[in-house]
Amino acid sequence: MDKNKKGLNTICTHVGEVKDNEYKGATSPLYMSTSYAFEDVDVKRYPRYFNTPNQEALCKKIAALEHAEAALIFGSGMAAISTALLTFLKAGDHIVLQQILYGGTYHLITEEFNKWGIEYSFTQGWRPQDFEDLIKENTKVIYIETPSNPLLTITSLSGIAEIAKKHGLISMIDNTFASPVNQNPIDFGIDVVIHSATKYMGGHSDICAGAVASTDENIARIFSLAKNLGGSLSDYTVWLLERSMKTMGIRVKAQNENAQRMAEYLDSHDDIQKVYYPGLPDHPDYDIAKLQMKGFGGMLSFELKENLDALQFQKALELIKSSMSLAGVESTVLSPARTSHALLGAEERKRQGISDALIRFSVGIEEPEDLMADIEQALKKTKNAGQMQKR
């Protein structure tokens, strides 16, 4: 059977496992060695070359999940992003990027690319035409993020892929928010798919990793740089990540369902000003999301009414954790202006529509009723605190 025709949970569970030929165990054995033989062997293995037994196996699982020919795993999402970008960009080249991006990616571009002589342009919107309008003679890459962090905007995958192919460019996407469960950009013509595997692939807030999936040719090019930059992942973390990914399909499905319910609940709440979630019919990109996503994801953002203090609200939560990062089985919230996008500066955040009142909500697998009850009690405390201050 072709690996891409296997069911999602079958791929998560079985593809890319290391066979325990000695003891016939049900799980992958862990090979911790950093030193392997180089004579009379088929593969000269070295951890920094991404080819230890556990590394190779996990790459096969990620490639299968993203319908790609090959994949590489990295020590972090930013290691994956920076290595992929620098593979296809050199001094004198130009890249077009989506305006609304993960803060770490934006900071990498604005802080480092000038030093390396790489030109860049950020779009004013996220429609395909916004990207094509900025293409120059030296443009080499188009980079998108959909759904975007933290406003959940949706960019047309097929539209971007068409423009990239028309102009002979490499198209890249940060697919972290969607996960391979909800979205497979390669099916829509995108060339390179990137993940912070720390998030939905890990799923338990205890692993830091990154991944890139693409064609054999593109991955070979990325590997040529990756082995020199040294952003490989330890085999123990590789083993933990492979274990975690076995349940990714089940986890993400539950998070999709919970996020939809929470978005609808918040959208109808008197104390909520605005909700950003592509699964809501009044989301401006709802129709595009339906076309390219299998599920709308576990991430949403919302803003409280102006008379309520967003930071005070987060501190009042008891079940939902006020915490960095996202995509764990536990629900978490954070203020993008104070965390993921703090490096952008106040003016740039304002330009991107990221207000100080914005709260990003990573919905976990708890019962929605319990999450709603926690939000209600936190809103009540926030209101009471506001009334006390007025007195």
C-alpha cells in the first residue's frame, strides 16, 4: 500500500517506527550513540548529519504526514525556519513575506537579513495579489503562514503556489498552527513545509523541535546547509517526539472540536469584543479555510471589551494556564504583545493589528464546559476588580 494512502492515525502510529528486531518490542528502540562505525557499513551515521536510526525513522513519518518525498528534523522551529530560508537565499536575493508572521520569524528577517545582504518585503495583506505586487527581478522565495499567528488570517495555498510557479520562485509555509492533521500544503502546490514540532507534533509541552518537508531535491539542498549549521535534534528528543506523534491525529481532532465550541461561545459572549477563528462563518477567510483545511485547528484569539483588563483576566484564570507556547493537551492563553510578538515593537504590532488587549487561546482537550466555567469566573473577578478600582 502506498504510504500516502494509509489513514492518518495509521501513519501517526506505524510509519517511521524503528523495528526492534532483537526483542520484538512494540515501540521503537532508542539508539543513543553519538559514535558509529564508518567501515564496512552501508550508512556512515553521525548525529549532526541527521541520519541516526531514530532521526531517519522520524523523518519518514513527518514526510508521510505532509505527503512529501522527504523531511528533516531540527532542534527547534526557528532552526528549521532559518535553515530553510538560508538554503534558498544568498546575498543580493529578495524574499516576499506575509506581513502577519510569528514574531521570531519577523525578528530573524529584520535583525539578520540586512547583515547578509538579503532584501525582503512584507506584504500589506495576505491575498495572493499582495505577494505578486512585491515580486522583483531578484526575488527567490515567497514565505507565508496560514493560519497566521496570532490573528488566524488565512492565505490561499493554491493562489500562492500558482504565483510562485509563474515566476520561478520557491514557496514556503509555516504550517505549525494547522498541523499536518488539518492541512497539507504540498497537495496545493507549496514547495517547502515548515513546522515548529514543539507544538502539535509534540503536543505535551515538553519537547522542543522543528521540521521541514519537501521534495528529495529540496531536502538534499537544505541538508547541505543544515549539517554545517548544526541544528540537529538529540536522539532522546527524537524518540519522545516519535512517541508523541502516535496520538497526534486523535489529539488534534479533539482540539479542533473544542476550539470550534469555544470560538462560538466567545463570539456570542457579551464581554468579548472580537473573536479570530477561521471556523466561524463570519471570519473573512472562512470560505478559503474550508477549501484547504480538513479542520479549523485548536488555536483562536479574542479581545475583551474595552472596560475589561486583559492581563487581569488571564491572571484570574484557574484551569486555563497563562503560559508561553501553544498546542499542548492543556489549554493555555497568552498576550502576544507581551510574549510571542514582543520583539516587534509597539508601532509594528499596531500596524499588524496586534493590540495589547489581544489574547491568544490554545485550546486543549479538556471538556469545553469546564473551560467555559473557568472563563466565566475569571470574567467575574475581572469585572469586580475593575469596579473596586473605580471606587
